Amino acid sequence: MTPASTSMPAGGAPVQFKPFAVSLLLLLVGAWYLAQAADGRQAALYIVGALLGLTLYHAAFGFTSAWRVFIADGRGAGLRAQMLMLALGVLLFFPVLASGELFGTPVKGLVSPAGTSVIVGAFIFGIGMQLGGGCASGTLYTVGGGSTRMLVTLAAFIVGSVIGTAHMPFWTAQPQLAPVSMIDALGLAPALVLNLLVFAAIAAITVTVEKRRHGRLHPQQPQPAGGARWLRGPWPLVAGAIALVLLNFTTLALAGRPWGVTSAFALWGAKAFSSIGIDVASWPYWATKANAAALAAPVSQDATSVMDIGIVFGAMLAAALAGRYAPVWRLPLRSLAAAVVGGLMLGYGARLAYGCNIGAYFSGILSGSLHGWLWLVAAFIGNVLGTRLRPLFGLEVERVKPGAC
């Protein structure tokens, strides 16, 4: 995701009435429309998406920036928050997925093959994270928060996603394992223990690296006191981690599977390509029963699309509440070039890797999928390269100034 500056303390800035009213109206009208055109469950998922957008914005819960500051400067608070999120997540998800139902609804995880396409796709996605300026959810919430640069990233993300679907037959033919669920392969208790131990080990490594680099853990910015903080932000990272887990669990209950993001981008792009006469429906990826049905149906029937749109409007609402909704239309050429290149890599990589930082990493690991761990390793390596490429495009690499810790 993007740097935390999108949701820094507003310093007493007043609520921005116009974007607040527009986003609230869009959320209310959208929920009403979905309840009529689809069903109450789609409307509920739309609201869950909005709450995800608000959480991501107010907590500035970063994947892209968290990985970048650790790679470049050894600061690990963001990575530790991710490990807390994953630990809470597996404690919630693994028992439910092992049982196969939640509140009477059949549920299943996002378990995908682990192999060449995941390694290549996640590596490409990792580079794209740093050049595009965000991951999948980060792109959506920063667009909602008023980032005009991320509109370019999103457009390129969509195009890259469609190109990825065209090439999927080649990549799926490369060496890969069948989908592996650690819950099924190891059993519930061993899978839980193994995952929790790995999360703890990664968190410990970040502490060691940060103390070795800076002498002590970098102090977090003080949070404003008072109940208004929960409405207007910013939120502590821990609060964001907890909220994201609970909202993902709510998604599991409503949709029967965990939270995903990028399949909707591929769908939107495929519909756009079809509208200009490109026969996307004949591509093997879109000829499968599920994808063909999604391509033929209205977007309102697609749960992932509904949630993605909700994220944008929820983040817009959060930005207005924080008094920080301020689109900037003049952007440096090199930054725009990075947004295009990064967005294409994000879209292409996400399709190859069976998901992004949400569908493959967050929800993949919470599903017990081996491919989620493979994604993490390959994407992190891609982030290392992407971080080194950022200065070539005039993009910042955050570092603590000497003596600041």
C-alpha cells in the first residue's frame, strides 16, 4: 500500500462536507440498489467493502510502505502489524475452514497451486508494488482518498490483469504443485502451531534488525486522544490489523470465501475489451464455467467487484472525515511513468500468482494455502528490487534521519 501520509493526523482540519456527503450518498444508494438488483448479501458485502476502505485509510495499513521501510531502513512496525493480523486471522479462520461451514453457510479457503506462475507473478507484483505506489487494496483506498496518481496505477492495473488472463494457459502449463491446504495436509492443530511459530519468528527478526540498525525500536507517532479519533482517524496499526481480520472473517461468512480484490480488475478489463470488439470470451481463462458466467453477468452480481467499489467510497468517506480529501492533478512525468509500468506489473503479476497481497498473501495464508507463503517470499524479493528502482522514477524511499530514533 501507499505511505502512511494518506492518513496522517489532520491537525484539527474540519470535516469536508462535500466529499463526505457524496461518498455517504453513494454508499447508501449503492447498498439500496444492490439489495434490489442482487440481494441483501451483496448489499452487505458492499458495506463491508466500505468499512475496509475506511479502516485501510484511517489506519494507513500498509503492505507496500511497510515492506519498503523495512527493506530500506530496517524499521519493522508495519511488518509486525501484518504478523499480528495473520496470527489473529489463522486463529479465526483455520477452525472454521476445517469444519467447512460458518453460521450454516458452506465456506472454503482460497487455496491455489504453488509453482512457477506464483513465483514469477508474485515477483513481478512485488516490483509493481513499489513502482505503482501501492498494492491492490492500497490502490483502491488511495484512489478513494483522492490520489490522482493512483487512478493511473488502477487503470494500468486493470489492463495488466486482462493481459495476464490471456497468458494464463502458458503459465499454468509450467511446473507447479497441486493446491495444498496445510489444514488438510497437517491437521488443524499442527497447521496452527506451525503458522503461529513462523509469524513469531518473522516478527522477532524485524525487532532484531531494527534494534541492530537503530539501537532501539523506532517510536510510533503519538495518536490524538478522544473518541473522535475512531471516526476521523488516525488509528493505531494494531487497531487496523484487528479490524481487517474481523472484516475478512465477515466476508467469509457472507461470501463463503475470504476477501479478494484483483479478480474484479480482470473482470472489469475483460468487459471493457469486449465492448470494443475484442473476443475475450474465447480465451481459455474466460471460457471456464465460473469466469464465463461472471463475464456475462452484470458487475453487481460479482461479490469482489461490489466490495472493491465499496472500498473506494469508504476511503473517500474516511478522507473527508479526516479533512484530507484533496486531489492533486499536476503530477511529474517520471512518477506517471512509474504508475503505468507499476500498474501493468501489478495486474499481470496478480493473475499469474492467483492473487495479490490480499487474495494470495493475507487470505491465502489465512486459508492455509501453501501458495500464500510462496507468494510472500517471491513478492518480498520483488519489493527489494522495486525499492531500488524507485529513485530512478523520482519516487521517495523513506529513511529515518540520523539521531531520529
